[in-house]
Amino acid sequence: MKKLILIQSPVKAICIVMCVAAMLSACQGNGKTGGDDEDAAISAQTPVTVTSVGDSTMSNYTTLNATSSFLQKNYVKSNTIGYVQKVDIQPGQNVEKGQVLFVVKTKEAQSIGNSVNILDTTFKFSGINKIRAAEHGYITQLLHQEGDYVQDGDELAIISDRNSFSFVMQMPYEMRSTVKLNQYVQLLLPDGQKVDGRVNSFLPSVDTTAQTQGVQIKIDDKLTLPENLIARAKLVTSSHTNAQSLPKEAVLTNDTQTEFWVMKLINPTTAVKVPVTKGIEVEDRVEILSPKFSPTDKIVITGNYGLADTAKVKVVQQ
């Protein structure tokens, strides 16, 4: 019996040694797997591109319709009763102040002709009246032709005063406090041309239905444009100088657009979420009211969508 026990003890010891070896091997294997996971986590970096804040003037605009018009028109009238003998103008023609427009022969002269001068050579009677332009401008209406019989005071033509040419912008009256005299206005014409203008006056009437007030916008007198041309007037309603701004792609928001944030780099491989307050939006830029960023701060512009509040990133060149 004692001999049997001596034989079993070495076997038992061998089994214990084998179990311990297996456990050590398993522990070493687990340690190696953990290292692979950490390496994988470190290598899981999102490629991004970055930008920095800009410092410029940010302006908010409102666009309204404006129609070109000659605000002042001169009516050319006959100064006698007679017949239109000559017309020296055409519709659309540009005329100067003092230029002869019509020649009207009185009814008496038309009837008796040159008989009076034959009877008395000292009596210089022709019955011819020359009607001249009172102001320079464009002939917008020509109401009589050669041979027409006209009464004293009849309208012969209408001249649109060139100096009164302006664009009239229909402005909602609630915007009255934001539009000032001599304010700069940019006009975009239907052909794409951009024309600079200035607010010259406010017309003294308001449309009853639309509650809009006419605003006269003067442009360069050297420009020749037709009447009733509809342009789009671009008005500055608010402006901030030295405003920090970012591209729109850099600013993220929630589904309800009540919260806004950016992803800022705190080191070369880590970006964190920074809540921001937006200001004016102009085309592809957004004003950042707060917080105040440094010009050296790096803000993620691409690859930022879906990042966690703290994320591992890899900056790549744009």
C-alpha cells in the first residue's frame, strides 16, 4: 500500500506542473491580444482637413426689386394756333436744352400767306414759331406730325428729363429705420451687369395695399439705360467689422438646428467638440460670435461629421 502511494505522488506532481504551464501560456496569449486591440484603437484615426478663423467685415443683405424711371417729364406745348410745319425730332431721340423741336405756322399766316409783306415791305411777318426744348432729355412721346392742326397749349411731345433718371425701389415700410440717405446700394441688372447706386430720397407716399414706400436710387449719369427696367437692389441691413468667421462646412448642428459647434484640434491627433454662437451668414461664411478663437487654432472643416465629442483624427492636406 505504501509503495502505491509513492508511485501516484510523482504523477500528481506532473499533472500540477502541466496545469500551471497551461495557465501561464493562456495568460501570455491574453496579454498579446490586448496589445493588438490597443494598436488597432490607436490606428483608428479619422482623416480630416483643417482651417483657421478669418477676420473680415461681415454684412447681412436684403434684396428688393427696383424699377428704372424718369421721375420728371417736360411737356412740349404749342404756343399758338396753327399748323405743324416741321418736326425735327423722333421718338427716343436725345435732345439738348434750347434745341428746336417743332416749327408751327400760325393759322393766319397759313391763310394769307405772304400777302402782307407784299403790301408793306417794312412789315416783317412770317407767322412762323419755333418751339424749343426747355430741358435736355429723351423724347418719350411724339404726339403730332407735320401738317397737324394744333391749338394753343396742345401737347406736342414729352421729354423725359435725363437728370431725373433713377431706380425706384419698393421698400417695406418696416425697413425704414435700416435704410438711410446716401446709403450704398448695388443694383443687379437682368443681363448680369452690376451698377452702383446711392439712396437719394424717399418718395412721400406709401402703397395702401402692400405698405411699401418708394426709394429713389441715383446711379452714374453717364450710364444709358432704358425706362421700366427691373433690377434687384442689394441692401446692407447689418454689418460687423473685424468679425471672426469660418466656412459653413466647419460649423455643425443638431437636427433642430438649436445647437451649433465646431471640432477643434487640441493636439495633432485629437479633436474636441466646442459649442459656438453664430452670427451673420454670408454666402459660404458664418460669423462666430463666441467663443473667441486664436488665429493659430485649427478647426476641422472636412471629416468632422459624426465625430464623437473627443475623437482621434489624422490631419491630411487639402
